[in-house]
Amino acid sequence: QAARYAIVDLTDSYLESEPMARVAGRLSNLAGVLGERFCIEHLNAILDGAPGDDAKAAALMALGEVHSASGKSDVARDYFLRLKDEFAATDAAARAAGWLFELEHLQVGMIAPDFEAVDQAGERFKLSDYRGKVTVVDFWGFW
């Protein structure tokens, strides 16, 4: 309950402060705890009332993430597209492009995008070489 009061206070009293972009970014991660409707309400308050582009862009990004997490892909896509259109120069817009690619190309039942790689023996292959066969793609690394 204390977290809800803090969010209400932040969006009521400190909307014009610079850290509001960080608040918006955190709200997408808190939707499961604080409630989706609560987070959407306060993200919209940031979007409508914060003066800076960074805060507005972060709010759009978070709104897209919240809707995507709840299975509302079409609504999420609209937020990501709006973010790319209205705030193209922000870091959030670049991240939105990744989300859009995922929504449009990497969903269950879609044909995976083709790519080329090198196997352990140094042989080049393309994913499309295995079309029609059961294929497991396992990406891993040390990062």
C-alpha cells in the first residue's frame, strides 16, 4: 500500500521533476504488484502532464510493455508506434522498434525470420535450410 501512496504522491506533486522518466520506467515492472489499471492510470498522468520528452517517451514505452505483458498486443503496438512517431530521437523509441519487431515477427505460430550462422564445425548454415523439419534453436553466450 505504501508503494501506491508514493506513486500517487509522485504523479500528483512532482510531475515536472526530471526523474519522472525513471518513475514511468519502473511502473511497467510494478503492474503485477500494484495492479495494471493503477499503473496505466499513473502512466497516463505522466504522459499527459510531464513536460519533458524523456518522461513522455518513457510513459509510452511503459504503457506498451504493460499492455504487451497482459496479452493486448494490438494496444501495445499502438503505443510503440506512437512512441516511434512522436519521440523518434529518444532511446525509448529505439527500444520500441525491438518490441515492434517481436510483436510482428516473433510470436507463437509465426514463421521464424531467416538468419545465417556458423556451426561448431565452422560450416555456414541458414535457418531456412531446415524449413519443414523440427528444429530447436538454442542461443547462448557468455555476456
